[in-house]
Amino acid sequence: MHRRIWTHLRGHPVGTAAWLAVTLVVVAGYAAVHGRLLIHYLDDAWSTSFAWQWIHHGRFEDVVFRQPGTMPLLFGKTHAVALALLGEPLGWTRSHMHLVSTAAIFGTGAAWYGVGRRVGLARESAAVLGFSLVLFHPLVLAANLARPDAVTLLLVSLSMLALVHQRFLWAGLAAAVAVECHLMGVTAFFYGTAYLWVARHELFPDRPTTRKRWGALALGVALGGLWFVAVNAPVLNTEALRKLWHAAQDFGPDRRSAWTWLDHAFSENNHVELAVFIAALALYVARPQTRREPLALAWLAAILFCAALVRRQNGFYVVYAFPAFTFLTVRALEFRPWLLRLAFAALVVSFGVRAEQTWQERRSIHFESTLRQVVAAVPQDGLPVVGLTDYWFGFQQRGFVPSAFQGDFRALGLRSFYLVDSTIKPTGFQWLRPELQRCRLVREIARFPDSATTEVRIELHEAPDPRTR
């Protein structure tokens, strides 16, 4: 039996049944972790609340997580539109927002399959490239958050797909729109520049062709730039752009020790992936064919340069580097098909094990059902709600202060409010505990389980009448 498996790995292409099995693992794994991978993570409600406010009220300020008067957001309207595709017809639920991100990650995998085939990967190798970008944990995480990274990465990937197919206008348009979706969409220009340099003799054989293709590319970027200006015009000025660039370099007041988002991500997590990438790089460089196949190294150099130029130490940004790292790995292992299949099989198993562990640990968590109970239990009397971040999804039309509020809570002047807490996140209100203990009358409204081992608690908090002091 083991001999037959080994022979299959060494000498035969992966068959339809094997790819069907991989697909089933992917679908089952994503279904298992949907809504369970991260609970009450601030970026879900943060990203969605901004999108909801802009779509419904045209607001450019974050009116939920930040103090009134903070700098408006100069990008992200593209992401808001993407979220609205499901949010408007089906409801702005956390589950629907995650489905938008999941679709974007699957689209990214499909796009890089197309890129791989176009630049010379065999069909099997291109399939490994595409599936791997759905299976790596940082991308699984992006698929299960409402952050803009998944949609932005899809636009970056579509820009590359258009470029390798010599659709220059669409490549420029997708790249520019990616920057509006999130500033890290600038990686599209780094990937694109690297490819244009490597393929320059093929793409620009003579002056007329060169002028035509560069003109189409510039027109696409200009059209994307018009979109950026059109959706951000009310708040677009030189000072705002200067602050935006400064914000892209630093992670707020938190001065992290990492130099870039790349080393921050790999120092905190993804150690196995990093080891595989480094080993693949060594194999790639050791091959004599490297000088004749410079694209993988060009993309690697481009993403390293991008990380050095835009250094904000946010570990989520590592997803923008994974296409370059994964392409290099596939290219390095492609000359030994059995080794490529073995590495890919290990990735599939690792994904399946992670997904199964998440399911076993959190299968009793049903956030959407819990949220309906929370909304039904909080009286409809107009008082504001202070709650764990994800509960915003149930109080979009009502005054809501999230547990991750970035301003001065006292300055809000809330004399009475409902507090919605859960033991599922014991540190959720750590910042607010001293304020809650300052001369407040507390009355419990409801208490019920939100998983097999945790419970929600809803309280009415009222400041005492000063005349009784």
C-alpha cells in the first residue's frame, strides 16, 4: 500500500478524485470555522460599521469606535461597496460579511491559478498554487474577518491576472481600485512592476506597441484614480494625504519592535510556513535554471521592497506577500513533482486538523443565534448600548459604544446605558471596569448561555441622582 502511494507521488499526475478530495476538505474546513475562528474581534464590527455608515448616511468619519472629530478615513469605499453586495439584500450580519471575505479569498486562489498557467506553470502546479492560497492560515483568517484585506488581495490578484494576459487597461484599473480599497493595495504596483521588468522584451517588442500598452496601463490607473477621488472628494486634501502616509508607517501610539509588517507577522506566527519558504528559496537559487526563470525572485524582491517602504507593523498584511512566497515555493518544487505533492498534502492535512480543532473547541458557539437573543432582551427604550464589539451587528440603528472604543468614555456623557458582556471574552471590558465602578447603580436585565461554557450578561447602568449624594 505504501509503495503504491509513493509510486503515485513520484510518477503520476494528481487525478480528479484527489482534487475532489482536496475540494471537499476545503469546503468542510471553511464551513467548520465559519463564525468560530475569532469571536468578538474588533475589526469585524469596526470595518463593517464604517462601511454601513458610509453606505447609508454618507459619513466619512468613524462614529462608532472613535471620538467625534477624528480624522476621516480616506480609503475603504470599495470595500464598503463589496460588503453592501451581500449586506443590502440579505442583511449586514457578521456571517454575511465573512462570506464576502471568503468569496474574495477563493477568487484570489482562482486568479493565481490563472496567473500561474499564463507564466508557465503546469496545470497541476498552478492548481497547487491556487489551492495553497486558500489553505494557508493567514488567508483562512482573512477569509473569516470583515477586514478589507481579502477584497484588496483579490483586486491585487485580478490586476496581476489581467497583466499577464496583456489586458493593460484592466490591470491598471484593478491596481488603482485596490489602493482605494486599502492602502496595502499598493502591492499590486510592486507585483506589476516586477512582472513588467521580467517580461519587458515580450511585452514591449517595438515602440508603437510600447506606447499603446503603456498608454492603456496609464489610462486604467487614471480611471481607478478618478474612482478614488470621486468617492473621497469631500475629505480629500493635502494635509489629509500627508497624515494618511504618516499613519501608514506607524501603528498608532503602539511602537512595536518589529521593523515591518512582514517580520512582525512571521515572528509572531507562521513559523512553519516561513521555514518552508526559506527552504524553497534555497532550492530555487541552487538550480541552474534560476537565471532563465527570474520571475519568482523578482516577485519576492518586489514584496520585500514593498514591506521596507510601507512598514506599518500589522501582521494581517502578510497575506499580500503569500502569492509571491507561494509561487516561489511551487516553482522551486515543480522539478520534483513528488516533493511538491508531499508538501501540498502536508498543507491540506494541516488545514484539516486546524479546522477540526476549531470545530471541536467551539461547535457550541452560534453567534447569530446569541445576537438575536441579546437584541430581544435589551429593552427598546432608546438608551444607548455598551457592548462587546460584535454586538454592534444587532444595534446598527441605535447608539452603540463598543468595548474597543478608542476615545474617552467619560466624554460621551452617558448617564444611563445597557451593558452587554460575556464571559466568552473575559478581558473585553478591562478598560472600562474602573468607570463602571464609579458611583453607578446596576440592575441585571438578563443572563443566558452563549456557548456550552460561557454566558451573556445584560445590565442596566445608571448614574445616581446627584441630589441624593
